[in-house]
Amino acid sequence: MNSIKKAFNGVPALSGASIELERGEVHALIGQNGAGKSTMIKVLTGVYRRDGGTVDFNGAKSVLTNPREAQAAGIATIYQELNLVPLRSVTENVVMGYEPKRFGTFIDWAAAHRRTREILMRFGIEIDVKMPLEHYSTAIQQLVAIARAVSLDAKLVIMDEPTSSLDASEVNTLFGVVRGLRDAGVSVLYVSHFLDELFEICDRVTTMRDGKTVGVTTLSQTSKLDLIAGMLGRATSDIAQAGMTEFGGGSAKGGEVLLSAKDVATGPRLTKFDMTLHRGEIVGLGGLLGAGRTEAARALFGVDTLRRGEVTLKGGPAPSNPADAITAGLGYLSEDRKAEGIIPDMSVRENLTLALLPRLTRNGQIDRAREKELVQKYIDALGIKTADMEQPIRELSGGNQQKVLLARWLAIEPDVLILDEPTRGVDVGAKREIQLIIRNYVDRGFGVVLISSEFEELVEGADRIVVLNEGRCIAELTNPGITEHKLVQALAHTVEATS
């Protein structure tokens, strides 16, 4: 892809960006949210028509006008937000559009099921492929999406944040598949914000910033610090001096108890959850995938009915449904940005003020002047990159969508903010900004429950960490003094004891 240009409503998203992949190469594409990575991918796959530049694929000039043409040409894409059909079976999701036929007309379901099982076995997955996809975890769904792409015999596989929902063993399985593709001469364009992954699986890396390509290097000849500096447009020495200490959690505050849970159970995935959150404190929920962290968050916010136990908010009974929870001073940023967060066809303004509307409404009329004032305030405060507040949120990068959702809850100024993977799929620069926003919010006297799959983020950001395993609280760690090693030890000890 050479000198690619693309603009939306006159605002440049790509300004002469370029990238080159060799056959049988695993090539990383990195950059801050809004750098143009997703736009480059969508131009390549025919989702967007480029305004300038050229694309050469497999030795020929390429003008792909839609994703179907891209698939036919040998380009398979696995997007960060899964594009699957949950109510359909696993088999239907894998073979959709490429179903094996009998007599040229009828779908050969026996062959389709067999083919799907064979593909999934490459990932070490043995499941009932006839079951609806929604019956399986997000991690399994992620691997199904990858399996579908691999099954298309592609010449180029594009993976956009493929490990965001996978645990360590599943990541290793994925890396085995990627290496197998590389050995078979298939190229892989690998987009990830987990820089450690890039050094383990990728050969070269292209860095983008502000819609332009700013660097191409071999990963064996660079460092993580160099990559971060390139993405942020700062000197390596500046990044090194800045460090990460500004995100460090302090000791437990011991002030007013804002939120507490005692012996809470909601189902088989959450059987015994205990937690106390004080004013001016961040409590992290740590654990492996499936440990019950999200179920705990849903219980605190009144999404799931309690089968046992008690949740209290500021000394009284906590609301039993989300609407009352919001009114009472709770906010909940859910893990699934696409399904439970943004409303894609609505504007940035409409998405940001969704929870705030009751306070902006008088006699059935929304105070538009006040609404726009607040929206602009949070666009400026959180550095949300958007053409204007009326731009559809679907056109924003993932990191900027996440900032809008965070602003949605900050705008109602809840006493307690529950954040489930607030920096998932967010680049290093945006992650630092979000972490600082959270810490500043807490320093004003509010409380945060923080869920993160990144142990480093919990260790550096939380005042205390409640560790969960198989739906139960197994340990509590307190800062200062928490290390990743201690967190892993707490998990490993219990996993070892129950295995």
C-alpha cells in the first residue's frame, strides 16, 4: 500500500500512509488510537474506497470495492469487534458463504460439521459445533472467528487485536497457528497493543501516527521503548524518564465505605464474592479469564439477581437494577464496547449524554445548550479525537469510542464507577490518558472498581486487589507492596491446590 489517502467529511484519516508485507511474513502494525490503522485495513479490504495512492496485492494492481472481493482475492480479516452470528451454530459461523454443497444445491451439513471440527482441532478446541455460538465464551468465539479466516485458504490474514479475549494458553495456541501460517507461505498483518506479543510472533513492524507511516523496522533490532516513542512522537529518553510511577496506587484509604459485597453469589460463575470499596480508593478485581470478575461487576450494578449475599451502597441496600443504580450514584463501563456500550449510528454527543439525559430534561425538553456545553467539556478533557460532536461514534477509533463511554459515566459524577477492562484494545498513549483520568477522578473523593486482564495495570493502578478464581475470592493484596509476582503467586497457589 503506497501513499494511501482517505478523508471523512474533509478530515484526513490517512495522509500518504504506506505499508509493505512480504510473502510468509508476520508483520505488526502499531500506532495510537486514531493513527489510521483501522482505516488502512478497511481500505485494503474494500470497506472504504481510497482517495489516493495505490495497492498492489499478490503481484497485481488491486482495486477492491467490497470485503467479498477481498476474500475472493485471498485476504481474510479478523476484526477486533467480532463479526459473528451468536444465534447460529459454530459450524454455520465457520462455513458461512462457503458451505459445502450436495448436488450443487443442498448444503452438505455432515461435511460442514466435519470440516469445522477439523479446523477447530488445529486450535486444540473440541466443542459441539452444532450448538449456537452464544453458548460459548468470548474466548471461544474469538478463536472461532480466527478459525473461519484460516479456513478460507487466504494468502493474507489480517488479525486486529486477536488476543484481547484470550488467556495465556489460548494465546500460545494462536501463536502456533500464526507460525504455521507463516511456514506455509501465508502473510499475517498483526495489529496489537500488547507490545510483548509483537516481539514474540512478528518479524517486522510498521508504526503509524496521525494518518502517516512514521517508521518501519525489524523487531529484533528495536526495543519496546523505541516503539512507544515512535507512536507518541516523543524522544525515547523522554519516555524513559516519565516512567509509570504516576499511576501507582497508594495505600488503602480507610475512609467512608462506599460499596460493599458480602458472600455474594449469582450463579455457577460467581459463588462467593466479598469486597469493600472506600471513598478515594481503587479496588482491582484480579483473576484469570472466567474467574468471575465480570459477574461480580454485574452483581454490584444490579444487572444479575443475587442468589445469596448482600450488596450495600453508602450504608444502605444497593439497587437491584441498573436504572436505579445510576440514580443512586453507580456507573458501569462494561467489557463489551460494541454490544453493551456504543450505539453505533448515534452521534458522539448522543452516546456521551445517554445516562445524563434525565438531568438535562425539563418539562419533557432537553436543554440542548447545556448538553453541548457538557459534551465539549469532556471532548476537551479526555482528548477525544472527533471531527465534531455530531460525528457518528462508529467512525471513531476504538480508543476514542472508549473515551466517549468513559465520559458518559464521568458526566453523571457517580460515587462509584465500575470499570470492566477500560483500556482493552487501547493503545499505549490512550491507556496512559485513561489511567490518569481514573486516578484524578478517585483523588476527588470517588471510588472505582477496576477489572483488568493485565496484571501490570492492576498492580500499578489499584490500592487493593481482590483476587478471584472459579467464582470465589481467594486473596486480597494491598499497596504499597503489590507486585505482579505476588499476584501470580496468589493465583498459582489456589489453582495448584484445586487441580
